[in-house]
Amino acid sequence: MDTLIKELENIVGKTGVLLGDDVAQRSVDWFTKAPCEAKAIIRPQSTEQLSQVMAKCHAAKQAVVTHGGLTGVVHGAVASPNELVVSLELMNQIENIDAVGSTMQVQAGVTLQRVQEAAQEIDMQFALDLGARGSCTIGGNIATNAGGIRVIRYGMMRQQVLGLEVVLSDGTVVSSMNTMLKNNAGYDLKQMFIGSEGTLGIVTRAVLRLHPNMPSEQTALVAVPSFNALTTLLKLVSKELANSLSAFEALWNNHYTLMTSETTKHTALLATDSPFYAIIETLGSDEKQEAEAFARVLEQALEAELITDAVLANSNTQRQGIWEVREDIETLVHELNPMFSYDVSLPIVHMDEYVTALESKLKEQWPETGALVVFGHLGDGNLHIMITVRDASPHSRHQVEDVVYGSLAAYNGSISAEHGVGMEKRDYLHISRTPEEIALMKRMKLALDPKGLLNPGKILG
């Protein structure tokens, strides 16, 4: 491999190759902080360089793992000592912004936050938003088909991508940098790579869809007396605020109580005795009109006893305080450590039944199991579940996973709503995909990466 690394250094330059401690100091998993064990990290600065790198690796039958912002939590960036990492961190430019066509052309290594800020500068917005915005990259968002807090209005990352450029395992460059919303000329090839977690090709550039900027932002935290009231509230705001509703986040009592306890930095804006809480947010163009409509709907919800209390943000500081309770994952991890984290989706109507049954099964098998914390993007059927255990061994993790994922089968749920499969969930893929679907995935992998060099061991094993 040393000879190959020298050849790759001739392509990307000395600064484009990291070895030894420069590799080990990088963490490949946001939760575990596990160090990178790859032989080297290769950092191309262009699609052309990456194409040459992959051609060399293909000829040498060298496996490659792609790195973006390293905010993943399903071991998708894990690399063994006999593998190389290709990092897109130096390919981080915003290449073009078309305010008329509402598009932005970017390299894969640019961060989500930079894209959001660039869109704001021309009075537009990039709709994807998630807590890791400052470090996650567009390439990673595409590779995992990221979701976030505004899926209910704008959809997943898939809906934000118009065109892609991808380097295949043999170095072939497939450039489909479409800038049009409507293009039915044959297969939509980009869809194969969105959500493929770097197993079919390496995304290098993308054309992103922009939306009009919405200057009016209304945010409220509400207390909800029951799950039935929670789903009825979602129906109410979805109808009455249909043109502006951008987020509907649900917090179970166990999450809200933990995040506003004395050991955290967050203040309990509402009493902690409600079984559920929700963060409701709208984006609009008319501040006065949006504020009146928002307040009117909250009044309706109070009168209908769908909510028992509410806090309406009157400033950006208050809005940020509400959202921090939901997005401060670092504090949550600190409070629950050691813990296992899960990202699942299932029909909204079955969520309460699933969570209740899950808690019962966990207590039955592990009477001394610590906290079960639940929160998520209720509007799009996505729940995040965190479970603390005294024994955080791999064996215990596997047992807990059997319960968490196995319980989804009865509801036709998904083992991964937005974080991907990686290595962590690949053994449970059969719960969410039929044998025929998995067989087709394997055929696609074989067709595009016949030597199995791209992100080996991820998704399909």
C-alpha cells in the first residue's frame, strides 16, 4: 500500500495525504468518538484529482471509505487499517448561485451552514436544516439523504438536489449537473446516489434547489395532555397553517424533563408535568398576518384542550432557547452516558403504542435499565430514541437493538429514518426491506462497484 500512497501523493500533493497521528486524531463517529484507523487520508482538491485517485485504487483493488463532516452516528465512516479514506474537506467551494433560477452549485465538502448563509445573502433559503449544520457537509447530507426539522414542509435532502456529479469506483466521472426542476430525459441517475452512503459512488459536486426567504418566523413551545391530543394538534396546525407550517417537533416528558433539569443549562419554560410537548414553527412573508394566524391557532388549541399551556417566542433569543432544548444533543448524551441511540420511523398513529410497548419490554428484560428518552420529528413520522444501560457492552447493545428494531416489524416501520444504515444497522435491514429489495440493492452495488471498493461493509455488509 505504501507504493500506492506515494502514487496518490503525486496526484494530490504532499498536503493532500495525511498519515500517522494526523489520521488517528480524527473521530469517525459523533457518539463514540472512535479514532480513525485508516492507513491514510487522501484529500483531493478537485473532481479530476479524485477521478485519478479512484482509478489508481481500482487498479490496485484498494478499498476506500469516504469522509464528509464526520457527524454520522451509524459507523458509516469507520475505516480499517487496510483501507484508505478519501476526505472531501478541501473540495469546499460554492461555485455558483443563480438567484433567477433559484439554484446553487457547490462542491461536496462545503458545510450546510455555509450554504444556508450564502442563500440568505441573496434573500433566499436552503431548506434543509439540522443541528449539525456547522460541521456536516453537503456531500454527507446527500449520501445519507438527511432529513432534519423542516421535512414536513420541504422534504428530505433528496427534494433539495437537482443535479449531481459523482466519481465511480473505477474513476469514471458521471456529471449530471442538471439545473432544471423538470427534466424527464431518461433515468434520473442522481437518485441512485442520494442515500447510498458512498457505496455506489462518491459525490463531488451538486446543484441545490433554493427557496424564497421567509422573514416571518413564529415559534411556540406547547404542553400537550395526551398522545391523541398531540396527533389532533398536528392535524389542526397542518390545516390552519398549511401554507406556513415548517416544523412540528414532539418531545416526550422524559426528554423535556431531562433537558430542563437542574444539571443542564436549559430553563424549563413550561412546567414539567405534561406527558408531551411540541415545538411548532411557521415561516411566512408577512409578519403581522403570520403572527395573528399563529396566535389564533394556539387559542383554538387551548379552547379544544389540545394544549394546556404555551410559550410563544417574542425574540430570536427566546426562539433559540426553545430550539436548544430540542437540538442540544451534546447535553443529552452527557446526561445519559452510557447510552444507545436509535433513529426510527413508523406511522404516526402507532407511535404511542410502539413507545409504550418498547418501554415495557425494556423494563421486563432489564429491570435496572436507566432512562428511555424519546423525541422527534412527529410531523414526518421520525422518532429518536435514547436508552441508558448499566452494561454498555456490544452484547447488551445487540439485545437492545433486537427489541427496538424487532418491535418495528409489526408496524412496517423503518430502522433508519434519516441517519442511514452504515455498519450499525445493516444486520437489521431485512426488517425494513423485502428480500427482493435487498437483492436489487446488491445487483446495483455489483454493477457500479464490482470490486466492492467503495465503503465496504456498509449497508449491505
